[in-house]
Amino acid sequence: MAMAATSITTTMETATKTDINIQSQCYSCFLKTYQRLFEKFMLTQEQQDEFLDFFHKTLGKFKNSTSPEVQRELNQGFSKIVGIEDLFEDEKINSNSIALGLYNDWSTQVPISKNPFDLALKLSIAGNIMDYGANNNFDVKSTIRRVIFAEFAINHKKQLQDKIKEAKSILYLADNAGEILFDKLFIETINHPNITYAVRSGFALNDATLHDAIDVGMNSVARVIENGFDAPATVLAKCSSEFMEVYNSADLVISKGQGNLEGLINENDPRIFFLLMVKCDVMASLLNVAKGSFIVYNPTKNN
């Protein structure tokens, strides 16, 4: 998910109010996503023109909104044109299938590794590459090989581990299908007795839904709930009262992916740790890191 920003503290010493409304850098990413869908669903020229007209009107109407909120509107508009609710159903099924094989391989290796927490965390972040909203071509195995030996551009792993030990309750915010199996492995590794895993309440690109989470057995390691909204992000103002009750009472919030970062970065909440791979230039500029970096980031901590 591409994001737009004009400022953020570069030292990460304090949380700074950040302008993350959409701007021109995000437009091309939006358009690339739907051009790929043009081909996938074999849209007629008339349908393409209809969507492009809707596309430009939506960007104008929601110019002061965050990119996940805009993406939600575009996703719903495209769905109406093609008559299909879950635009990425096949991709999500395929992602879960690929990730299941990798989960089965790594679930025996992580517990006997030198540092199970560190390895499971890295695998969870590597799983963030499985993002059809950002790109339809990615290599999970190559990303895993890279993350295992990588230095994190923002590294608050120790602080996260300490918070997990202290927390009585943890809220874990899901991102993409497929990726959720790596989250499951991380959750199994930290072995905390009170984790709630929150997914989207509707179809948002290839983000995980309740069906996806149940399908991979997430309910066997955590309580699974929906967040009450169908944008590819956590937008607290639009979330359900059930979700907000869990969110407000959690001692620690683990947030996966770029969309969730965009939805929550302005909360300036010391409980939140963002786990992701930086996939676009806009995000890299926002965080003052290189594109392709891996980060574990709490905005209130020093680097």
C-alpha cells in the first residue's frame, strides 16, 4: 500500500504529527493496481473508461483522505463494475497455499534455532512481501533469505520483546493473506496467553478476512475478531465498538504492514509496534529509510 506524507521526524526520537493524505506519488500506484485488474478480469474498453472516470472523480472527492480510505472507495467501485466482491480471491488462496508450505518447513526449525524469537519475527516481517496491492510479483523465499541476514533499518526488536513479556493482553493487527501464516508462527513462538488477532471486516485488496484467518487455523493460537471496516488499514474512527474495546484495553499493539502504519501513525501511541517491509518510495521517505528495508518501529523509541 503506497502512502503519502510531507513530514516525519527523522531521528524518530518523538512522535510527530504527520500529513499522510494522498498526493500525486500515490496516484500511479493506485492506477497500476487497477490496470492489472483490467487484464485479470478482461474488462471491455467501455468498462475501463467507466472505471477511469470513477477513478479520477474519487481522487478529487477524497483528496484529503488517507490512501487506504481512497483505496477502499476504488476497490468498491471496481467491484461494482465487474460484479465481483472479492477481487483477489484467487491470489489469497494461492498466497495461503504457498505460505502454508513454508510454515510447515519453518515451524520445526524455529523452536530449535539459536534465537526463536528473532527468527520468527524476521519470518513474520518477510511475509509482508505478499502484497498484491503493491505488486503482483514477489519472491517469498528470496525475501526470507534476505531478511534472515539483514540489519533492520529501524530496530526496536528488544523493546518489543520486553513489552511482550510485560503485557497482560496483546492486540495483533493482521495485514495480507499468506502473510498471516508467518504471523501464526510468530504468535506460536512468543506463546502469550492473551492475544487477539484482528482482520478486516470485508474485502480489501488481498488483506486477510475472518475466513482467511480461520482457514489457516489462527483461531487455535489467538482469539480472532474483525475490526469492523473494509479498508486496507486500521482506521480507528471507522472501527467497530467490539474492536475498539479490545484496542483500548490492550497493553501492546503489534501492527503489521504499511496500511496499518498509515492508519495508526498519527495516534502517537507508545503501545504500538509497527512491523513491515518498506515497499515504496513514499513509505521510504516517510520513515527516512531505504526502499526494501525491514523495520520494527515504535515511534516513541529512539533508534
